[in-house]
Amino acid sequence: MLALKPFVPTFADPLKAWLVVAMSSTLAGNFTLIGSVANLIVAEQARAQRMPVGFWAYFKVGLPLTFVTLAAGTWWLARG
């Protein structure tokens, strides 16, 4: 997000642009296990407790969650 800081204020609607950036960065972590460092930390902690979380197990939840979040975010951004 910080890499976009110089560019976002130049957009027609900077507030909406920041909301899109925030939503997209969140979606990356929801979609796959490797989409976020926090996901990897939790997966490692789970593995240490003998409760492994695999890529495909995470993806089975992450895929529909990402689609629902994307649809809700798109609806919310489009209405205002």
C-alpha cells in the first residue's frame, strides 16, 4: 500500500481508490495460504500443534470467501 501513496492522491476519487487498494490487499490474504505472511505464521503455529493446514484445505475455504468478499466490496464501492 505504501508504494501507491504517491499515486493515489492523483486519482479522480482518492478515497475510493484507497478503499480499492485496501480491499485488494485483504483479498490476497483470503484467497490462498501463501497470500499473506500472517497466514504462513498461523499455519506454522498450527503445524507445531499437530493441526496442519494445507494449501488445498485453505483454498477450499479461501476461494468462496474471496468471491463473497469481492462481490460485497464491489457492490459497496459501486453504490457510493
